[in-house]
Amino acid sequence: MVERIAIIGAGPSGMAQLRAFEAAREGGAEIPEIVCFEKQSDWGGQWNYSWRTGIDQHGEPVHSSMYRNLWSNGPKEALEFADYSFDEHFGKPISSYPPRAVLWDYIAGRVEASDVRRFVRFNTIVRWTRETEDGFTVASENLTSGDTVTEQFDRIIVASGHFSFPNVPDFEGLENFTGEVMHAHDFRGAERLEGKRVLMIGASYSAEDIGMQAHKMGAELVTLSYRSHAMGFDWPDGVEELPLAIGFDGNRVTFRDGSVREVDAVVLCTGYLHKYPFLPDSLALSSPNNLYPDGLYKGTVWQQNPHLFYVGAQDQWFTFNMFDAQAWFVRDVILGRIELPDAEERAADIRHWLAEYAALPDHDSEVVYQANYIRDLIERTDYPMFDLDEVVRIFQAWQQDKQVDIARYRDKTYPSVMTGTMAAVHHTPWLEEMDDSIERYLTPVGHPASSSEH
Ligand code: FAD
Ligand code: NA7
């Protein structure tokens, strides 16, 4: 009997899983029956931008946290697929930090080429899952027709992402704040912050990038507020970093060091929750956002029931190529090419990775740790090995570039680890580029499409 596999989510992780199975099929393997559930009308997950916030047209929580103006926050050379290069997709060198639409085009390009769309049930949400003696029962709803289906699967791969359900802490007096308050999940564009005094709470990617977007779009003052550690970049004039905001009153904010600011808007850049409302607690991952969520052998196999897998559940230095490494590994476990050790051996392996993670001293070592994790996976499959040490060097150079100039690091270029091609210098520096469209990005300067006014 052919096994039935459910993939939940067709974001970059689910797409990697589809690609992994397709690659095996192209290589002559018999693959299981696959159903990929995707609640949105298209694939791409976070990269599938929506103007909507809060609740979508079907009454479901809006998935994507991406904003219109997002440009890659790390060099594309660090996330390139080993089996589908940027050169192959675009046919010419592009810059190292492309805007959202360009990366969406790239990830979609690989799977469009292999016709795996046929496996995806779009506009279909997984509602609940139950463990049975020989697998799982999965209930899903077609959000367009309202039809619900309950069916049986042998294995489940959870690829539903973990940057969708915002972590929304309370702050004293916020109920009295007279300006606008939102979480980064609902932020869609910084244009409306022009001339405003804006407070970002948080000290990670979202605070840094939304803060710099606000600065780029002409915010009068951007104040970043950290709980544990300042990001400590050499912020441009008009951007400052203070300890945690501890009290709000009207439009006045008091900070832990006694500073006071009047602000017009607050963006809570306080991260996201792992949340899997379609899984019972016996199957749902519960973890802070970290590089090795506990309970997953090789970061993918659910220790308590190894017929359940997660792809993309870790915090991410590496992204697309890490999802590939995981997807190829999961595929090979399912195809029987990789034999899982017994529960005790798996637990020991999890403990080993957790102990190494706990001992990491800094960001640089986190990158090396994730590179080693990816290497460990790729060595067990036929996914093309790539120069992970070189990617680590690129990440280190990226960190250094950010230290030098947080407003201009996106103008730097790196060579591809996959093809050796040097990235092109984008025709317009990021700080001056007000058009984030793929058309503008790919059109040489001087051509009509690149001279639109904003
Ligand atoms: P997601 O992209 O979140 O996709 C999950 C999919 O699952 C979605 O399509 C969703 O609709 C679907 N789904 C969820 N629940 C269900 C359900 N019950 N039933 C059916 N379908 C369901 N990474 C980078 O490499 N570079 C960046 O510059 C970058 N910027 C980012 C900016 C923001 C604001 C955020 C939030 C993330 C960013 N990331 C970036 C990281 C991002 O998480 C990954 O690039 C990638 O999108 C993760 O892929 P995923 O498939 O694991 O999850
Ligand atoms: P992260 O990277 O998980 O960071 C969350 C930040 O929020 C981090 O600085 C936390 O501070 C801070 N935080 C969390 N809770 C609080 C409270 N209660 N008070 C103050 N600060 C708090 O999330 P991001 O959104 O930045 O990034 C997630 C993804 O989106 C990433 O992949 C990006 O590419 C885009 P801490 O350091 O723990 O004190």
C-alpha cells in the first residue's frame, strides 16, 4: 500500500518538502501519495505578501508578517538553494539583498519548474489532527466552499511556520497611550510614519528593520527599546536606542534609565509564538524561538511519535537551504533510505545538540552551530553539499557590514557559494530606493521603468 503523507503549509519549508519528493521521483524512486494543505490561495508563506491585517477574507488569522518594503535582511548568498541557483532563475547577476517580491519569484520559480503544484490543496486549512493506531486523522476545511474533509494519513510534516502568531506583552499604562499601537505582525509599510516619533519595543530583526524602514521613510525620531541587550549599532541621526519602556501616559513614555520621550506610535517588535492550533498537545511543539527546539531528533523528527515531522521550526540564520537540508532528510526517513535509531539513541542525540547550543558564547558561534547542523543533515542525503564554511564567512562579513553602517549594509555584494558569480551592485542604494517592485529591481537604470517618481 502506498503511504499517504500530509504536508501542512506551502511556505518555503513546505515547498522544500515538495521539491525533495519530486527530486526523488525524478531519480526513479516511488514516492508516497502527498497532500499539501495550504490555507492561503498561493504558496510562498511569509513571502506571499498580503495587505490584510488581523482577520482575512475567510475569517482566519492573516498568516504573513511581511511588509511591503521588506528587502532581504541577510545576504541572498546565505540562503541560495544548492540545486537551483539565482543565476539559473534570473539569468544574470542580481544584488545580494533583493526585495521581497524578487525572493518570492526565486522560491516559486524552482517549484513551478517541477509541477508540484498538483500536490497542493490551496485555500484549505488543517483544522485538527488526531493520533490513531496506524497514523493520523486529519480534518481540513476548504475555505472557499466550506466543505470539510476528514481523512487518514500515515505521516504528517508540519511546515506551518512560527512567525505568525505575535507575542504581545502588556506594558504599564499602554491602555492610556493616545497614539497608535501595533505588533510588527500587522506592520505593512512605513510611509505613514513620515514625520512621526515612533517607538519600537524589541531588539532583534523586526525592531532593527522596521526602525530603519521608518527612518528611511522620514520618521522624525525612531526610538528602539531593548529588554536584555542593546543591538548597539552606530545608528544614524534620528535613530536612538534606549533600555526598556516601563510606563506609558498619554503620549509620554518612560524608560528604565529614567529617560522620557513623547511618541506618536508604538510598534511591538516582541517576536512570535510557536502555535499549532491544529495539533493536540501531544504533538504540538512548545518552544521559545531558538536554534534547537527540544523534542525534535535532528531538528525535524518528533521524538514522541516519529511519524510526525517539523520543517523550519528553528530560529533561522540559514533559511531556504536549511529547509532543503531538513526536507531531504525527512523525505529519506519516509522513503526508508535513512533508518531512525531507537528512542534512547534519538534522545541522546537531542541532548548532544541541546548541550552544544547551551554553551554557545555569541552570534558568530550560533551561525557555525547552525551550519554544523545543516552539514550533519546533508551528509545523510543526496542533497548537494555546499561550502557551509564559506556561508559562515559571508554571515560574519554581513554582521561586520551592519556594524560599519546599518543604513547601507544592503549595498554590499557577495559571491555565490553555489556558482561563484559575484552579485551585482544594485542600481540604487537601498536608502534611496523607494520602489520595492520586482520590475524596478530588474530594470537597468535609465530605462523608463526605473525612473518612476515617488
Ligand atoms: P512560512 O513562510 O510562515 O509558511 C508557512 C505556511 O503554512 C503559510 O503559507 C501558511 O499559510 C501555512 N499554514 C499555516 N497554518 C496552516 C494550516 N493550519 N493549514 C494550512 N496551511 C497552513 N528569511 C530570510 O531568509 N530572509 C529575510 O529577509 C526574512 N525576512 C523575514 C521577515 C519577516 C517579517 C518574517 C516574519 C520572517 C522573515 N524571514 C526571512 C524568515 C521566514 O520565516 C522564512 O524565510 C520562511 O518564510 C519560513 O518558511 P516556512 O515555510 O517555515 O514558514
Ligand atoms: P525575535 O528574533 O524572536 O526577537 C524578539 C525580540 O522581542 C527580542 O529582542 C526580545 O527581547 C523582545 N521581547 C520579547 N518579549 C519582550 C517583552 N516582554 N518586552 C520587551 N522585549 C521583548 O523576533 P523578530 O520579530 O525580531 O524576528 C523574527 C523573524 O521575523 C526573523 O526571522 C526575522 O527575519 C523577521 P530579548 O532579547 O529576548 O530580551
